Amino acid sequence: MNILFLGDIFGRGGRTVVKENLPRLLREHEVDLCVANAENAAGGFGLTPQIAEEFFDLGADVLTTGNHAWDKRELMEYFQSAADEAYSPARRILRPANYPEGTPGVGMYEGTTRAGVAYAVINLQGRVFMSNLDDPFRTADRLLQQTQAKVVLVDMHAEATSEKMALGWYLDGRVTAVIGTHTHIPTADSRVLAGGTAYQTDVGMTGPYDSVIGVQKELVIQKFLSALPARFEAATGDVRLCGALIDCDEATGKARRINRIVLNQSGKAEESWQGATEQRANE
């Protein structure tokens, strides 16, 4: 079973590179499950229901978010309007599961692939250097007790690399993959942990890299120089698609290998496989 995860889709540039390449990637890699973090897809800040539906039409199965989930009021209203609808598309858009009880939306989605394989996607948010939410570690424990799916993907939306890595080791052997988002910088540590969980500290941003994490670099530099409030605008140059392709055993949910994918504007992909067998051989 092949799972494709796309890193934080940022602004118009990120949406465009997804539109131009996602259908082809799904075909070429025979993807069974596609998950994308889309919390910055609307102008770099937030997500709207309309944009979410466009991603679903392109082939995404589940969308995750994070601390920018509430930047567009339309999404909160969308969550609230669909609260009692068991099959609403709104349930395929996740907000971090460790937000306080009563927060609009849901933090886990359970579904089945076209081949009939059950899966679950869990969205969590870190607490180090971020909002003081509920414990993501114990939230993961609780949600794993609720699902019968063997294939489970976790989006850990967090600032601190240590917190992401700790969660990866904590869930090793219990989930298929723990993929980090939020910092918009792809890390080169993709691997399969000892228990069979694919891990990457941050999958990177799908958006403009001629920027400071997606924002026009001149605006961010000026803010650092002046310490004054500034209005940030999404950048447009050097757009790339960043993601991870995970190969797993659908019967056990164990990952076999994880492939970092970086696709530039011309459509050229750079791929680097690092699997369980190769990792142990290197050790």
C-alpha cells in the first residue's frame, strides 16, 4: 500500500504546483491514500472550504491543518455546519485532535481505500513554543484505542524537532507513519524506525522557496530589523512540491520504506529512498 503525504501547501503557488502535478504523482506511484497539510493554502494563512474541495477533486483523501486552522472563519463555520453529518466532506478536513473538547471539527478521520483497506489519519499539534493544548502523546493513545485500522498516519504539526522525534519514538510500532509539519523546512532524516513506523521530522512546504517559509523575504527581514508589526504577503518564486511517499504492509500497518519527494517548477523530481533494511545495514 502506498501513501502520499504532501507538506504544508502554501498560497497560490502551492495550490498551482499541486494542481499541475498531483494527478500524475497519484498515477505514477499507484497511490492508495493521499493526505496533505493544507492549513496555509488560502493566501498563506488558513484554508477555505472551496479550496479544500478543489484538493479533494484533485485526488486528496484527507486534509490536515494546525495552528492556522482558524485563520479563515469560513472553515470554522464549515466545521460547525457539518457537526452532525456523519458523511460530510468537512470530516475529511482535520484540525489538531488535542484542541480542547468542544472545539469545532475533528482530529481523526477513519476511512477505506478504493481497494477496501481501512485506514486512520490523526492530526496532532505540539506544545513546545506553541499554544498550550492538551497532551498530544496521550491524545494519540486515546485515539489509537478508538480505531481498528492497522494503517494509521499521524501528522505532528509542531515547532520543536525534539517533540516531533519523541512522538515518533513513542508511537513506533503502533502507527504506520509519523510525519512532521509546520516549520516549512524539509528535513533529511526520513527513515523507518525499529518498530516499523516511517518517520520524518518535517516533510517541508509545498510552496514558494524564494521566501522566508513562504512569506516575501523582504517583509520578514524588515520585521527582524525593526521589531515592528508587519503585514506578511505570500511569496511567489521557486515553487516546489515537497512530500513523502510511504510503502507499507496493509495487513500489519508496518512501513517498509519512506521516500522524500521534492518536485521543482519544471516537474523534475528528486527522490531518496531510505527503508528499514537499508537503515539497519548502515547501522
